Amino acid sequence: MTSYRRLYCLFILLFFTGSIRLCAQTKNVLDNPLSIHIPANSLIEVLNLLESKANCSFAYDPDQLRNVQTGPFHFSKTPLRSILEKVLFGTRLDFKLIGYDIVIAPAAKPKIWTIRGHIRDHASGEELIGATIYLPELGVGINTNQYGFYAISVPEGNYQIQISHTGYQTKEENTRLEGNVEMEIELRQKTNRLEEVEIRQSAIAPNPILLNEQNFGVKQLNNTTYYAGETDVVKRLQMQNGIKSMSEGSSGLFVRGGNTDQNLVMLDEAIVYNPSHLYGLVSVFNPDVVNNVQIYRDYMPANFGGRLSSVVVNRMAEGNNKEYHLSGGLSLMSARLAAEGPIVKEKGSFIVAFRRSLLDVFHNRFKLFSPYSVYYDINAKANYKLDKNNSVFYSVYAGQDNLVSENSYTNNWGNLTSTLRWNHIFNSRIFQNVSLIYSDYRNLLDLNADTLSQKTQWNTGVRDFTLKADYTYYHSPVNQIKFGVSGIYHLFNPGEIRKSPNDEFNIPRDKSLEAAIYYAQQITLNKSFELSYGLRMGLFKNSQERNNVFDPQGNRLNLNEVKVFINPEPRINLSYLPGAKDRIFFTYNRNYQYLQLIQNSTLAFSSLEPWIPASKKIKPQHSDYFSLGYRYSPTNYVLSLSAYYKYLDHQLDLIDHAQIIKNPEVRSQLRAGKSNAYGLELELTKTEGKFTGTIAYSYSRVFRKIADINSGNRFIANYDIPHELKITARYDLTRQWSFQGFFTYSTGRPLTLPVGYYQHDGLNVPIFEDRNTSRFPDFSRLDLSAQYQFRTRVFGKRKVLSTISVGTYNLYNRKNPLYYHLNSSSFETKKSSIEYGLGFYPWIAYSFKI
């Protein structure tokens, strides 16, 4: 028994000794301090080095660690636990002591942190829209939103961040991400000026989250030839493929088979119902206060609605928040002056700009109005950063045209807009914008102006009050969610005689509420597929006056006719990326439009613009849009090919010989029908180098079929232009000298000609052919210009940056038709004639910035 007791005691002693040794090793291996220098190497080699130095054992799957690299480290008397935490930081690997081995395995759930902030111009502090933030280690990127804000959520780790924007120097930042980080980044402008339009994806990021718009910054707007040296947003858009203008000098935008009133044009989120001066010769957007212009003409995100064809977003500049500047310019068309500067340095700023035409000074003569016609506009904006999470903005625009015709008729119109915005950052991932917006469009046209005693005026207009809230949730670099709500209260005045007690000839007014709620998501499914989709649920309630209703005693009754529409609007865009430089994409949009511009003229120049809403008798327009495209973007070039088909329903048109002015029953003379549009677009762009440019060709058709018009037969729309070729070019000879050119050729637009006349009460009454059977001659034009920039010192360190531009509009003096004129007098033999537009026109312009 004694021997068994001795063996038992020895076994117990060995067991406890082993347990103590195991506990000691468990404690000492991870807590044992080490002094070691670790060079940059693969993680497997680093673990082998630690095994030999710490006298420990690591267990891991080599396939999981084979491609993991670490940086150099130096530790002095540092516990092994802390060494492993630093070595494995950012690798998404974790360690755990199991028995005698330290097991290295993927972390169960890596910590996710967010980098957020704004990207700004270094010189002015202006937010940069569409700038790219890219992380090469993860191969993901994101773009700043319409307010220059970004947020990107990634696992903890060490990252190199590349920040880029068109026309700016790329900047690199290194960060160790072990918590949420706020990074306010400023970019410096490139010294050389390159003409580049950023479409869909950045050149730095091979596959960032999908973009669906074209962005035009100040440089892209300035670096192109324009009529009379006027830098013009709308004219720049008309140079793009798939966007047509009806005739020379027009500001109308006809986008992929849509009519000009089917474009949503906004200035700081306020709707602009007439974006033109001088019947379209100049747009209302002063170039001195333009920050960025975005146009959506393919996929239309769900946060935009109310139009069928496109969205044009013009963002006003906010002013330099670092120093004061004065800028302006002078041309044969206008003079302009702008001032900007900080309210509180780097916290708030302002900008004020004024522009006035100089037609009455230089006596420029145009066929559509006398040289005594003038226009002006005023822009003002202020912003202030309350704290790091809250900023407020206020902007206002006022513009007016006073046009005089050769026979002393006047036409005055103008826009007034005002926007108050509040940006709020809830946390590292949720961004909010709340806007209170006012918009007022007025148009006043003289009637019977031959004598002052007979003079009356016809007044039309639209007034809007808007409240909207938009939210962006940055779930991850490959997953963004947007949602929001908006409401617009419309007041419509389709037409009435101004200051007249007799209202029997007035068109009844309308009051409408247009509301919507939306949800949209942009998501990268994998390396080959990207998806954007959204749903907009719209509500439109209209209340229309009924002032032509009488009771049995003959007394007029003031009644309101109410109609409510509720319609869903789904949208989707799917992209397939076979390689880093290729993209194939498909788009579908369903849109509803509740407002309609009614006109009985095919002229591109028309001052009569009554807007009417959908009502009990007028259904809202809607469209189904399909497109398929391909984009290839090797270094310095972009090749794109796209095809589209658009079906439009409830398209309105006036019956033949219908009158608008003094016609209270004009709505009953509207007819609804269908429209079909399709097209093919091909474009090649060179984006880098001293020579840049674009060659673009489009083939498109637009057909309409409307009851009681053209005997109910299908006819081509008056904006059907099958063939169009556009070539833009720019050459930077030096930093001071640059040359620009623009050439366009297109099929002549349709028109309806008379096939005979008959006389009635001494007037020639035309007998017309089928609608839009004939065409004007083909259109073509070549514009050339040159720019010279130089700096001169004025006082102290202040310098004036001056730009002198010279050019020619319509170099070879092409006689492009403007409109077809019918003579109703029976005493003249010439019953019809074609009026031609602007011929050869040399110009010179000067601009400066102090």
C-alpha cells in the first residue's frame, strides 16, 4: 500500500506542476515584454521572427496570410499582446491563445469606422461637387454630393487616401483609422487648364459607386467659344450630344425626344420656368456666380421628379471665405460685376453679382427686337457654418427682360427665386439638407399697342412655394441610400388682362399641391455589377376656378373643381463592367409630369408661355424611357455609344388656329395623344493633353399622334432633327494662349407650309399642307475663338487676372433660317418669306478677377 501511495502522490505532484507551468506559460507568453525590430515583410515572415524571439508557437492557415504585408516596427520592452495588436492592425486578422499555441485567424467582425468631411477649393474655400475620394488598398471610392460632402465607412487600418477633381491637383493623405475621422480637404487648381467633362466615374478610381450625371465646373464652362463672348450655361449644354436646340440663338433644350418644357431647370434648387434672356439669345445664369452644373439626361434619380426628359441643376457659387475678390467682364452683349469675400474667415462668406445688357449702348440689331431692349439680373448668396455639423445658406436671384419690338410692342418677363437651406450632419453616416424655396415667374405682353389709348397687357405667370428634406445614408463605400420628402404649392395664372375689371376673357386660375416621397439606393453588387434604383411616389392635387358657371338667376358662381392624382415612378440603372475600362449599362425610367406649357407656335422664339396643370379634364403626361449604352475609357480618351427609346403618353397640343390670348376656353381646345422617340448616339472625347475635344454624332426621330390634329394621322414633331454632328476642340498653346472651336451640322427642322390661299375680309388665309411635312434647309455653323490670359500687379500683393477673348460667330456666314413669315395682307404679292438668323459676327470680350 505504501508503494501505491507514493505513486499516487507523485502523480498528483506532476499534475499540479504541469498545471502551474501551463498557467504560467498562458500568462507569460502574451504579457512577456520584448524588444525587437521588425522590418517591412510578409506577415508569415514576421510571425516566424516573433516565434524565435518570444519562444512561442503560432498556428494559422498559410493561404489566409500569404498575401498580407506589414510595415516596419520597432518595439522596446513591449508585451507580445501589444506587438500583435499593432502588427495585425488593419489586416482583419485576430489572435487567441489556445493551449500552447497562439492562433491567428480572421476577426469575427472587423471594426468599421467612417471618414467624413468636405472637399473644397484651396484658394476660395468653395465646396467641390463630384470630387472623388479613393482608397487604393480596398479598391473603393466615393464622390462628394451636391454640397461637397462625403462619408466613407471602411474597416480599421492604415490607408492611403487619394482625392481628385477635374481641373485640380490630386492630393494624397495617409491615415491610421482606429476611430471615426473628420477630414476637411482642400485641393489646389492645376496650373495647366484641361478641358474635361467627368462622366460616371473618376479616372483615379477604377470602379467607384455609380454616377449618372454630367458635371460641368467653372473651367469647363469658360473654355468654350460662345456667341459674342458670353459664357453661357445653356449654350454649353446645347453642345452636348443628344441635346438639341430648335434654331439659332434659342435657349430651348430638346433632350432625347422630349419637348423644351419637359426639362426641370433649377437654380439653387428653385425651379426656373423661363431660363432665357432676349428670347433665348442669353441664359439667365450669370457665369460669375456659377459653381457647378449637373445634367441628368439618362437615368433620373428618384429625388428628382415632375419632368419627363432631363434635370439641370445649377449650383450658385458661395463666395470666397478666405479673402475678398472683385470680378467682372465686358462684351458687346453685356457688362457684369461681382464681389465676394468672407463674412467670418473660413466660417462664412458672401457673393453678390450684377449683369446688364449693352444692346442699347452698342446698338446691336436683331430681327426679333429693337436695340433699345435690355435685360438685367442680380445674384446674391451668403452662408455661415454654425458648427462642424450645421451650416445655413441663403441665395436670391432676380432677373428682368424689357424687350421692345420694331412696332413699339413690349414684352417684359422675369424670374425671382429665393432659397434658404440648412445642412445638418446627424452622425458620421447620415447627411441632411432641408430647403425652403420660393420661385416666381411673370410674363407681360402688350396687346393693341398701336395707340396708347388702346393699349392693354396680357399677364401670365407661375408662383411656387417649396419645402423639401433630403437625407443620405452612407452605409458603406459601395452602398448609398437616399430618401426624402418634398411639397410644392403652385399658383398658376395661365393668362388674364392686366388691371382690367372685365375678366370674361381671362383664363381661369389654378392652385395645386405637388408632393412626393422617395427612396433611392446606389449599390455595387460585386466587381462586375453596379445598381442604382429608386421609387418616387407622387401626389398632385389641383383646384381650378370655374368662373363661367351661373345660377338660374344669371348670377356668376365661383366654384372650384378639384382633382387628385397619385402615381408611382420607378427607376433603375444596371451596369456591367467587363473590365476596369469598360461599362455596359441599361436604364429604365417611369416619369410623370403634371405641368404643361401650351403654345400654338412652332417658333423657337416665343414670349407667350402660359403654364397649366393637370386637372379633371387634362391628365398628367407620363413617359417610359429605355436606354442601352457602352462606354470605353482608356487613358486620355472616352468612347461612348448609346441607344434609347421613349414612349410618351398624354402629350398635349392645340388644335389648328386655336387662340390663347383672351380665350378662357383654351383648355377645351387642347388635344391629347402619344409620342414615340428613339435615337442612337456616338461620341469620342479626348480628355487630356494640350489638344482636347469631342466628336459627337446622333441619329434620332420623334413622332406624335394626337386626336383631331393632322386628321388623326401620325406626324413628326416640330423638334424632330434626325441627323446632328457636333465637334468641339481646344488647344492650349501656352499657359497664356488657348484656341477654341465649335462646329455643328444638323438636318433642318420641320415646318408646315401653305399650299394655297383664299381671301376673307381682305386678308390672305393660308391653306396648309399636312403638319410638319416640309423642312427648313440643313443647319450648319462654325465658331472660332482665342483667349489670352495675363496677370498684372495693382497694389501690394494683389494681382489682376485678365482674360481677353476674340472670336467669330458663324465664320463662313451661313444663312441659317430663323422662322417662316406669313403675310396676311392681300395687297402685297409676296405672301410668305423665310427670315434668316445671325450671320458672320466678330466679337471681343474682356474679363478680370482681382
